[in-house]
Amino acid sequence: MLPHIEVAPENAQQLALDFLVDEWNLSVNDREWLTVITARLIGESWYVVEIGVEGLPDKWAIQVYDTGECDPDYTFVSPIATLDPSEAELMPSAIATMLEAERHTLSSTRV
């Protein structure tokens, strides 16, 4: 079992951002496209950190525990089901690929 540590909001934000960047193998330049929207303490032991792409409604909600670990079963939310090719041209290919894959996953689960 991992030890309990104190995780400050800014640390939770950084841990969540690092997790998402690692999860999608993003470069330092790609990382610049991501921004922390909020970090909320839930109870006494973990945070929910929301990360988005500047100017888009998409967001990832990542749980960061008091152990400093991120839950790999994060939540992706978007009101948009697909990525328009003209929209994709305006961003790095890794960010476009990430959004396209996440939105596709959502669209395949919507009824």
C-alpha cells in the first residue's frame, strides 16, 4: 500500500497534467495546448483535476489520490462527437489524434 502524503492543489494539478501527457505520449510543445481548468479537493484524501484544450469544450477529469497517484480510469467529457478536419489542422497532430480518439470513444457509447 502506498503511503499517505500531503498533496497541495498545485501539486495535484501538476500530477494530473503529467499523467495525461504521459498517457498520450505528448511532447513538451503539445503539452502547451493543455490547461488546468479546476482542481477540487474531494473529502480529505483526493482531488478531481479537470484539464482541457484552450478554446475547446473538451475536458478530462482525473482523480489524484493522497498517495500522489492518478487513477488511470479518467473521464473524458465533450459535447462534440467528432473532430472537424479544418479544426484538426489548427493544432498539433498529437492533440488532434488525442481529441479524435476520445471523441470517437464518446460517440460510440452514446445512444
